[in-house]
Amino acid sequence: MDTNEILKKVRKIEIKTKGLSKHIFSGEYHSAFKGKGMSFSEVREYQYGDDVRNIDWNVTARTGDPFVKVFEEERELTLMLLVDISKSTLFGTRTQMKSELITELSAVLAFSATQNNDKVGAILFSSEVEKYIPPKKGKGHILRIIREIIYHEAKHPDTNIKAALEYLNNIQKKKSIAFLLSDFMDTGYEDAVSISARKHDLIGMHITDTAEKELINVGLLKTIDAETGKPVFIDTSSRAFRNKYRKWYDSNFNYFNTHFKKSGADLVSIKTGEDYVKLLLHFFKSRSK
């Protein structure tokens, strides 16, 4: 694809998502995330009603009187986008593929952060981290992130969420708002989620397609395993096969749902072809309460 075609596609995403971010999501984003990042400011003597968890035990021991840490809202936050670019995201039976929905959501979130004058960075991953874009401000930087999400070709077909989260924890020392956008066709990341949720404001965005959950009976079907590239014949007329597949899908989703909730991280599930505007607004408002 030539440069003009690339620019056209990026521009199309920008026009669609920047407007949403500016007119719909910027205020909601501010309410949902401002005040979540707090930095240490000073210590003062304990007053009745203060949260005992904020007691500074070193100063208290030194002076003999109880002192508490005072925090202030950080004026600048950092948004990190952890974007799954594995082959399984190249699937969709409705108006778009999962990868296209992931791109749009990433752009909406990035432009919302920009409206809030926050930095935005990105981690693109498959079975390993393939691209890291350090957090910066500015429209040009956001357009670069969108371009990379659209056109970066994954070197590896499968998914490793644990690797992506561990990379975030190592590279991003300061607390960030971290959106993990993936179809979560992976397991074994429960410890990484737990650590990331303690260090960052972590949100898992589960991107899925209706056909992934409920296989349609179309008889013998030749498919390509998106993560191995190998042809696979499946008998969709077999109720036993459809039930087995459904159990696998449900198990995978339940793993994601269980461990994100257990860690205290937030989670959102969005289907291709679904009105994500309503879902995001509901999510932002629920965090503002």
C-alpha cells in the first residue's frame, strides 16, 4: 500500500474517532480518570477523621506524634494502550473485524486523553511485545500510534498477555491508565494482571464477535487457524462439537472475567458491530460515581 492510501485510512479513522472524543467522550474521560492519579505532596499532623492508611509511620516515630501523608491530584496523566495484534483479531462476521474495532477504540481513547492534555503511549503485542511507542502528547503522535496499529504486521501469530503486562510493569514506572485491548484468547496471565492492577489503573477491553461464541450449523467447514496458519476442518453440524467449542469459549471468557475482577481491575466487553459509544459512555459514567 502506498503512502497516500495509508494517510487516507489513518485520516478516515481520525475523522470518525476524533469527533467522538471531542464532543462526547472528553468530559466523561476527565470525570472517569482525573483524580485517580495522586502524587505525594507533604505531611501534616493527624486530624480526627483522617484515613489511618495515610499515616506516615517514619515521621510519626521520629516526632512521637501521628502525621499523615497529604496527596494532590496529578495534573498530567499517562494513558497506555496495550494492543493485541495477533492473528486471531483478524476475524469478523459483521461490519468489521476485531482488529478494526480495536483500532477505533484505541483512537477514541487516545484522542480523549489528548483533549485532557495527557500523554499517550502504546504497546503492540502478539506472543511477544513487537512495538513500544513511548508516551507523548500531540496530534501527530496520536496519528503515529493509529498508523502503527493499522499497519504493523505481527511477526508472530499467537497471543501472550502475560508478556504484554510484564513489559508495561517494567517500562512504565509511573502509574498510568492502562487499557488492554484484546480478544483474550490466552490464559496464564493471572499473576501479571494482579501486579499490573496494583501498579496501574488497569482496564481490560474484551473484543469479540458473535460468531465466536455461537457456531452456526453450516456442515463441514474448512477454516484456517488464525494463530497457526494451518487449515482445519470442523463439522459444525455436530451438536457435540458446537457444545465443546462453546464450553472452550466460555471457559476462556470466564478466566478473563474472574482474574480481572479478582485483581480489582475494570473490564468491558464489546462485540464487533455493536454501538461502542453507548458502552463507553456507560463505562466512564460508572467510574465517575
